[in-house]
Amino acid sequence: MIAALSILIIFCAFVVPLLSIVYKERMSIREQLLAMQELEASIHHFINDEYEDFRNTNITVEEVKEHVFKHCMNWTGTNGRAYEQCFLSSR
């Protein structure tokens, strides 16, 4: 009986926190995918000279060379890390 209780305590002490870390990492990966989709949408609107009010105001656009633009998004993920995703486009 005590051995079974010890195993349960060890399980709860180590496995449950690991599952929490894995969940946060999975959420951060999902956030990266959403950021790439939002950047892609902003690039399509930028190329077509359309204006759309995006939810995320962390999108920046800077001209790298003539007619070549760098679109970047910065955010802090669920796991607490800072992320940056950038795409290039031409007009």
C-alpha cells in the first residue's frame, strides 16, 4: 500500500509538471503558425495596396532594397520566450 502511494506521489511530482511544459511548447508552436498566417495575409494586402486592420499591431514593414520589403512580427509566446518571424516580399 505504501509502495503504491509512493509511486503515485512520484508520478504526480514529475510527470504532471512535464505535461504542463509540453502543453506550453505545443501552444507556442501553434502561435508561430498563427503568426506566419497573419504575416502572409498582411503581405498579400501589402502587395495589392489594400489596407486591413490586423489584430496584432506587432507587424512591422521595412524596405530592405528597392522594391523588397521585410515584414516582421514580434511576440512573447505562452512559454515566456520572445519570438520573431519575418518574411520578405517584393512589390
